[in-house]
Amino acid sequence: MRDNWYERQVLPYLIHVVCGTGTFRHQRRQVVPAAVGEVLEIGLGTGLNLPFYDPAKVSRILGLEPSLISHHLADRRIQASPIPVELIALSAESIPLPDQSVDTVVCTYTLCTIPDPVAALHEMKRVLKPEGKLLFAEHGKAPQAEVFGWQNRLQPVWGKLAGGCHLNRDIPELFRQAGFHSTLQQGYVKGPKVFSYQYWGEAKP
Ligand SMILES: C[S@@+](CC[C@H](N)C(=O)[O-])C[C@H]1O[C@@H](n2cnc3c(N)ncnc32)[C@H](O)[C@@H]1O
């Protein structure tokens, strides 16, 4: 992660506000309740997914999150969670867990920001049990050439403002490159088209 005052002290608050809106809550509700067993959440952020886990189905949540200010912002939701949550302050490109050790990986609005998303997906595949699944909701490349063109044009500025977030990543292609088989839905959610094309569903190793 790049390290400067804006990204450490301001951006996590902005992301928390944007990612906490109704549209994002709706998307989280589409995927997070399907999590079971031992869960690894990639980029736990400020813990906005925590209220959507089913305590009857999930035994523990390991939250991988390199940003320490996000740990602080997540604290209230972690304390309120009926499911035990353990934070790991590391990056997804090198997950400190044994092979085939988790039942579910959850990754929402994080593949856009991870510097090497294919390496991170390989790691998610490594730690998932063979019958496990990766649940995801992500924004990314729009199918229309005109919108994608604007995503590419805005990317250099957007990446700087949004902590390395990419508007234009081809999410299904990232899964393919990492050897996942994804079953997904896609489409525009509320908001300007360049920011609002989303992919959500599950991927299996
Ligand atoms: C847009 S936020 C989304 C947070 C949360 N997943 C959510 O759905 O609200 C992106 C998150 O990815 C985290 N992140 C960035 N690089 C990462 C990496 N290499 N490994 C794991 N998480 C990373 C950031 O710290 C940030 O919390």
C-alpha cells in the first residue's frame, strides 16, 4: 500500500461513507449471507459486511486488512458482531494461512484496489478448502466501449484520489486468470456509469 497522510487519515473515512450507502448495502446483502464456517474476509475495511453474516452459519471471521486506521474504524462493528472477528494487518497477495484452511472467502470492493489482484486471487484459491467458495461484489469494467473509454481516461486521476482503486478492471477475467470458475451477475447499480458497473456472485476453485 502507498503511504501518505491523505490515504492514511482521510481516505478510509471517505470510503466508509461511500461504501456504506444503500446501493452498496443492497449488494452486500446479495452475497455475504451465503458465507459459512471459517471465513476469510479480504480487505475487511471498516467492517461494513459484518452485519450481513449469519451467526448461525459462520463460526469465525478472519479479517485481512492492511490499513490500521480501518481497523480502528471497524472496531465498533467488530465489538457488535456476535461472530468472533480476528484482524490480520497484512496484504492479500501473501495470506498467512495454511493451504485449504477456510470454508469461505469474502471479497467486496477490494479487487479494484489490490495492487496485484491475480496474485491475491491465487492466494485465496490456495487457502480455500476444495469445496469452499469465494463470495464477491466488485465494481469494474463496463461492457459499453464508450463507458469503458471514459473509465480508462479517468483512471490516472481516480487512482490517485481513491487510494489505487481501478475503475476499469475486468473482474471475470481476473477470476479466469487465477483459475476460479465464477457464477456471477452483472449490471449498473445507482450512480454515474463509469463508477457503477458491478459484478457479484461466487467463484469456486
Ligand atoms: C474500497 S475499500 C472496501 C472495504 C470493504 N471490503 C468493503 O466492502 O467496504 C478497499 C479495501 O481494500 C484494502 N486493501 C488495499 N490493498 C489491499 C491488499 N493488498 N490486500 C488486502 N486489502 C487491501 C484497503 O485497505 C481497503 O480497506
